[in-house]
Amino acid sequence: MNIPGMHVALQSRLEQNARLGDRTQYIGASEIGSCLRRVVCSKLYPEPFDQASMGRMLAGKALENEVVQLVRIALNGQIRNTGRVQLDLQHPTLPFRAHPDGRIIGEDGDGVLEVKTASSATYKRFQSEGLPANYISQVQGQMGLSKLSWALVVVVSRENLAEMAQFTIRFDPEHFAQLENRATRAAAFLRDVNLLDQLEGETENGFCQTCPYSDQCNAFQSKREAGKRGEIPEVTRLQMECALEELSELEAISGPAQERIAELRDQVKTALLNSGASKVLLGNGTVQMVESSRTSFDSKSFQREAPDLYNRFQKTSTFSTLRITGATKCLSTV
């Protein structure tokens, strides 16, 4: 049985509550620490979500709601403003708003609750290295707008609810002032689109490889051209060399070490993609993205057509392989 209209239903479930307003008209706390150019462009020229992305977002929201209920039980119900009565925090003069997942009732004053979901590998990195800067900025924005002095951030693995980490963040007035300054800058560009060319991309604050506005971003294009010449920031080079050194030691180990191997591979690949370089010579090896192609048979199309039309339904797909030489064997990551 096929149920018509499921795509429309999926879209409606993801739409913000009307009281939260049009997100293209303000900067959210979850965005304020990201690349400001990308954030502003997403308001002026919003990109539609595909069905796969909407499905992932809805799954994430459902899991976050479940975690909020777990926190409610653990705190004996001492939590308010969740779900449909979620706080809508607004700056008095700027298009800067926040919607934390809840308000915790504490003996020494109330605090903000923010729930995050992550892959198992990302969860382990957060657990060992702490929260990323954009998460810190988000809760600092929430605290500043709510006038609350602390926040509890709960991070849970999407693969295993038992993997749950808690971080307590204290309000930092200087950090919030910096966020207000970013919101002021964003508001100016939203008011006058002609100024957008003056807004430089922040390649250190965004995932440029997946940004739909990167083609017109001078900062990213300059970074990519430098990457083509094998020029990458020294910090990135050192990070990749450290990852390669540990990866070389772990390659021969089986069992639990394989999870760390996969994590290191992903770190190296992400660093290489974000640098814009296709090949980098390091002190302990060489990393490069190798473009390959393969031809496969599209069986679904074949089933709809006659067998003698086989050749018409071949398709070629391109994929990238991370190749590391000099330190360990070739690592294939499609």
C-alpha cells in the first residue's frame, strides 16, 4: 500500500511553530557562531530541503524530544518550557532570537537546557575534546537573551541512547557581547543586499564543501586555489600529521581500535576537503583525494523496460577516495 502525500506530511512536520516566526527574518542562536556570510545568504536566498535531508532532521528532532523527556524524569519534573511551550527569546533591538529546548528549575537559579544528537564517532570526540565553538555560542546566546546564568548541554549518540554526555556552561558576558556584534553586522546585510559583497566568508566557521553559496565566496575560492597548490594552514597540516601518525600505529590492531581508525580517516578526509587541497605532502606521508568513476547497471530502470535495452540504462557515478601513502596503506573512503 502506498500512502500519497507523505512528502507533504514530512514537510509540514518540520515547519516551525507559527509563533516562532519566519526564520528568514532573524538570526537564530544556533546560527550565530557559524559562517556569517552563509547565514545571511540562507536568509536572502533560502535553499529548499530535499526529502532525505528533511527525513534526517525529523529523526533528529524526534530523538531530541525523547532525550528532553529523559532529562525531565531524571530531574523529577523540574523542567519547564519544552515542546509546544518552548521559550521564544528575542533581543530587544536586533533580529536575534533563541529557542532553547527547556528551562531547568534549579536551587541556585534557573538554567537553559539544550539537547544535541550526534553520530557515535562525533559523540566520542565531543566527550573527549569538549563542545565545538558553535554549540558554545548557541548556549551563550540563549543565556544572554534569557538572562539566565548557566546552561546544561546534553549530547547523545544517535546510535545508542546510553551514550550520553553532559556539559555545564556558565554565562560569559564578553562572549555574548561578541554575538550581539555579529547579529548587528548580520542585520545590516539583511537590510541592504547590495552590501553582501563586503561580507567575507568565514572558512574557519563553516563547512565550505557543502555550502550552496561557496561559488560566490571569495574567501573559499581563494582557499581552494591555495589548496590546489598544496598550500594549507600550518595548524591543519599539524593536525593531519598527528592523525596519520596515530593511524599508522592503529592499522595493525583489530577490535575496538577499528572505531578509532574510522574516526581518524574521517578527520583526515574532512581536513583535506575543508582545506580545498586535492593533495598535500606531509612530514610523515601524503594525503590526496583521488577521483574515480564506475559504471553500474540500473536494475530498476531495466525492470521497466525490455531486456534488449540494457545498454541504454547504464549509468556512471563518480566518487572520491582518500589515499594516504608513506605512512600506511591506501585508505579508501567513498
